[in-house]
Amino acid sequence: MELGLSLGEAPKPFAFMEKSTKTNKGLEFCMGLGVGVNTREEKEAADQGRCLQTFQAADPRRCEDGEGRDKTVSANPPVQLDLLPLAPVPRYTSSQLPFPWPVDHGNSDGCSSGQAATTRGFDVNLLPSTDEIDDAAAVDSPNSIASSFQMEFSIYRGSKRDRESSAAPAANDCEAERASSRASDEEENGLTRKKLRLSKEQSAFLEESFKEHNTLNPKQKLALAKQLNLRPRQVEVWFQNRRARTKLKQTEVDCEYLKRCCETLTEENRKLHKELQELRALKTSHPFYMQLPATTLTMCPSCERVATTTTPAAAAADGASKTGGFPAVSKPRFYPFSQQPHQSTAS
DNA sequence: TATCCAGACGACGTTACGTCA
DNA sequence: TATGACGTAACGTCGTCTGGA
């Protein structure tokens, strides 16, 4: 890890630190930082073939997925960020998957009754059986015409205004009416982008899958799509966006850490300057007293941080001896996805 | 064996939609 | 009710890798 530090004055050491550090509601994250040492967790993660996504892509390493395709991963990630929903996420095993979930078509439009997550219109995730198309789409390029075609013409989700304006009595009628109106809209306006909101259950399950492996091979993608009643393209996009969000949060955490490092080192630098001035003053007033060894700088062999072996006067001036002379910044520790601190077992 | 090419895939930036205050 | 901010699904592009010709 390299720190761009300016000893002397560093009011704003890094411009990118000015960015906001807002965090998502409902998400908590734990972070860790390892310094050049392969932790046991990391080794185990590597043994299990996990691909740990980190913000550092400069030194990619390869790992094999189920089909032998290489995936770029970072070696020895310095900071690991894990995003977890604040609310306890139900853990599902493959044998007790609650999917497909009872589909709620929303209660605001009178098409069906439902609860919180179903204030939407009818559930676009409940599609006609399109497994054959999905399979083809999964094999094809994610941007293939097949998947795009299915995206464009197999989904319609009424907007809020649509739901409010239309008061269709029967569910089937609602869907049929919307589908027809949507078709007419597309005829008029051309292709319009459709966007759906994944249900809480779908998001939770995708999160669980993401914690297992943040990249998917085609088989995993297909299986996940079938389990969640989504299209493989949707699963793929979700993982792409999820990786991007993880990286963004990782960057924010890293910036915070670097900011703290900079602040600490700036303070350390300030103290050293102060000490230097004191020593110079001593030298001029008491030239013989300066026969004592001056302040020496030593470097920690493991983390390559410069520590100050202070004179008694300097040691009394600050509390550097408590921290061995190194900046008192607690380094984030590295935790693989599946081994969060609260889950770790003593070994 | 080296080179070219097509396909697949991930990263990244952007757009557009839904939700909420 | 209108509006802006925010989160995020979806898209387009580019770079990289791989396997086959």
C-alpha cells in the first residue's frame, strides 16, 4: 500500500476524500486490511475457489470457476468490505428454498392482496414459462438479441400512475389490459426501458449467493435464475451492479482509512517538527547536553512504517511510546465473505 | 508455432425508472 | 400534487481472455 503523504502541511491530502461517505441505509459493512500476509481465512477462501472482489485490481490473480474459466481476482486484498443487510437475512439451503415465492400482484391496483414488498403492480417476475428461451439467452451473449427480445416483449409492469388510473376489477383483466396498453405504447413510443424492482426475498437470496461467490459461471447463473424466477440476464446484471456497489463502498472505506492515516501522520509530523525545534533550542543553549543520541528513525520490517525512537524529552512530549512510535490508526482487518467477525470460530 | 478472429465476460460509465421525503 | 434526491435495474462500450481456424 502506498500512501501519498505530504509531511509538513496537508490540509487536504487527497482530493478524492472530499467525496461524500454516505452509506446505504439497511446495509452494514465490516472492513479489514491485511498487510502482505496471507491470512488463514484468505487461504481457505482461495482453497474453496472463492473469487474475492476487492478494490485493488492492480495485481490480479486467477481462480477457476466451475467451468475452468479464469476469473480475475485480487491477490492479497488489502481491504475487504462486506455488505450485509441490517435485517437478518434468512439463510436458505438448496433443499429448502422457498422459491418460487407466492407471487403478489400488488394490492394498490386491486389485482391482488399483498404486503409491503408488493405495492408494485403485478409481479413481472412471474413470467410465462420461458425456460427454453432463458436457456438460450444464458448461453448467448448477455446482450444477445434473444435476451433483449424477451426483455422487451415479455415484461410489462404498470407504473404507479397506471395503477392509480386504471381500476380493472380482475387480475387477469388487469394484466391483459396493461399488456395490451403497453404494446400500444411501444408501438407509439418505440422501445422504452423497463425496470423492475426485485422483491425482498429475491434480493436476499441474491445477496446470499453473492456472499458465496461474487461471480457466476453460466450454470450458476442459470440455476439462480430458475430458482428466483428471473431471467439469466437479470441475474447477471444484478451481480454486475452488486460488484460495482461493493467496489464503490470499498473505495469509500479505503478513502476513510487513508484519510485517518494522513491525519495521524500529519500529527506525527507536527510533533516531530516541534521536537526538532526543541532540540535545536537545547543545542544552542546547552551545547554539551547534545552529546546524547539524537532522534533516530527506524522502519518496521513488516509494514515498512517509519517509527521514531525518541529521546527522553520527546517521549515525554508525546505519547508515542504507547504505540511504539507508529501511527495509532487501527488497520482494518481482512475478512472473507463467509467469515465475518461474528461468525468466526476460535481455532 | 504464431497469428487472427469471434465469442464470452467483467469493468466501467451512463441512462432511466421507481420510491420517498 | 409537484419536485428533486436517491437507489438501482438495465444498457452500451471497451478491454481482456480463450479456443478454434
